[in-house]
Amino acid sequence: MFHKIAMAAMATAFIAACSPKSFESAPVTVETAQGPVICQLYTKSLGDWDRSVSRPEGMSLETADQVCVAEGQREMKS
């Protein structure tokens, strides 16, 4: 019984340590032709998690997220 509880506790700790929240940067605003996109970027090694949190009316979520991924990649190179 103790073994199962210990394993569950370790699994929970591992999952919590992998939470994107612990890797977030301050939101970044990227100006586009359609207007500003606010991006949530993560550490430079986690560009796959970069996403938009606000976008101009008329811009798709997919497009806004692409803007943020591109911004994250740009920041990785700087």
C-alpha cells in the first residue's frame, strides 16, 4: 500500500514540475499588420508551447499562434 502511495506522489510531483505555468515569461506584444497580438512565451528551449492570449478581431487563433511561435523563435536566436 505504501509503495502505491509513494509512486502516486512521485508521479504527481513529476507532472507538476512539467507544468507550462512554471516556464512562462511576461506576456509579449507583437505588432502585426492586423493589429497587436499578445503572446505567452516560455523559456527559450520550449518554443513549442508559445501561444497567443489575445489577438485582433478577424485574426484566426491559428494565425495568432503562428505569430507567437515565430516571436519565440526570434527571441531564441537573440
